[in-house]
Amino acid sequence: MKTTLEIPDPVFRRAKARAAERGQALRAFVTEALQEKLAGRSAEPAPEQAPFMKGFGQLRPLRRETARIQRVIEREFDVVEAEDRR
């Protein structure tokens, strides 16, 4: 079923970002959130998170880029300059 909802901009941005972090479409994220709310699972307050855990997993998307940069560095260090061969 299709419907139109008015969602405050800050809430929409947070939902869109959270869906992207989880690799979900916004539609799937909102559906899941509604199902959880209707089942009463989200009524309990979330446990307090340790400060160092707030960023846990946030850099996962950079993993491939870090590996690519490391390969470039290793290739460059394997190259011996002509002046160093003497």
C-alpha cells in the first residue's frame, strides 16, 4: 500500500542515514521500525552505550579504500629509484 506521510526533516534525515548505514532502502527501514513499534519491542529504553562504542563500526565503509591505499603504498615502496641502485 502506498501512503504519504509528513515527517519532520531532522527525523527523515536520521532515518535515511540509519537505513543507509544498514544497507537498507528507506522503505524497508520504515516498515521494520513500524513493525517493531507495533510489536512493542521499541517501548523499552535502549541500554546506555559506553562512549567509545558510539563510533564502533562507523569506519567500516572505508575498509576497501584503506586496502587500496595500502596496495599503492606497497607498490611504490617496491620501486627502486635509479639513483639508489648505485
